[in-house]
Amino acid sequence: MKLVWIRHGETDSNREHRYLGHSDVPLNEHGYLHVSELAKELPVLIGRPAVIYSSDLLRCIQTAELLAAAWGLSVIPEPALRELSFGEWELMTYDELMQTDPVRATGWYDDPFRNRPPQGESLEELGMRVDRWLRSLLERASKEEEASDTVVIVTHGGVIRWFQAAWFENNPDRYWQVDGVKHGEALVAECLDVEGQSWMRQPLKSKRGTS
């Protein structure tokens, strides 16, 4: 199975460097443009996928629908693919957060795997829901003899980082060290075994340098 992980296009909140988790905001003009360019290139680069899954948040659904139109496919929304929830800190900037809640923010920065924003999630909790969903996907593929299918997954930077660290490198502690995927760009990973224990990253060359 080949997974094509795509990070949603840019939003105004991203451009303003705000903590954007479960808040449901749309793509901005630049985000639409960037994803539209990717939608023209992907059919040539990866062929036709079997299915397109997407986080159910608006910025991902908008991204996925632009991509899906190129293949005439429908988008399957999946809440498990949401970004980390920042709870009460949603849409704050770093400076705003450190001014209003410095003690809890510092504790979270020191150990985001086990600490969580108030009413939000820890990285460990994010990883648990992503892992459950991905294992289910791999299990279904193996039973249905679709191990050679290409699957497009439109999601968020945090989810893709988790996959890179926990699945590619088998080390969740590498979460902040892996090279993240930019907005509106893709990472292609081929599963080399049915359990998902071994992965190979494949280059995705485009005019924009998508990788």
C-alpha cells in the first residue's frame, strides 16, 4: 500500500502563527492557489488513488475536494485525522499564550507528550487516535487484498509529523526532529509489510519541488 499524506493548504490563522487545532477555519487565497497547483500535478505524479480520506475539518475538506475533483472521487471525512486540539489555547499566538497562561504553557512545552492544553490533547493522545485509525486502514487493506492500492490522506501538520516519527522512524520522541511537510505539499510512503512495521519514503518531484 502506498500512502500519500497531504497537508491542507494555508489559512489566515497559519499565516498569523496561531495555534490552530480543532477550530474550523477555511483556506485563504494562497492556500487555494497552492492546492489547485498540486491538484494539477498529482494525477501525473501518483496516478489514480483508490480512495481519499480527509480530516473532517473545513481546511482539509476544502483541500481534499480540490484534489478529488481531478480524479472524480468522493472525499471520505475522518475525525481521527484532526489536528491536535489546543483546547482553551485555540487561535492564540505564542506571545498571547505566554502572557495569559505562562505556567501551564511552560509545562506543556516541557512535555507535550504527557501534558495537554486545558480542554485539549497531549501528543500521546493524538498519536493514539492516529495509530488506531492507521492500523484499521492497514488491516482492512490486507483482508480485502488491496495492499497495492494508493491511498490519499489529507490532514494536518501534527498528524503527519506523528506518522513520520512513530511509523517511519519507530520513535515518537523524534516528533519535533523530523522534517515537517509544508502547507499544500505531500509525502509519499510505501508500506513494505502488512503490519506497517517497515516503510519507504518515495520522492515526489514536481515543478514546485513538492516532496
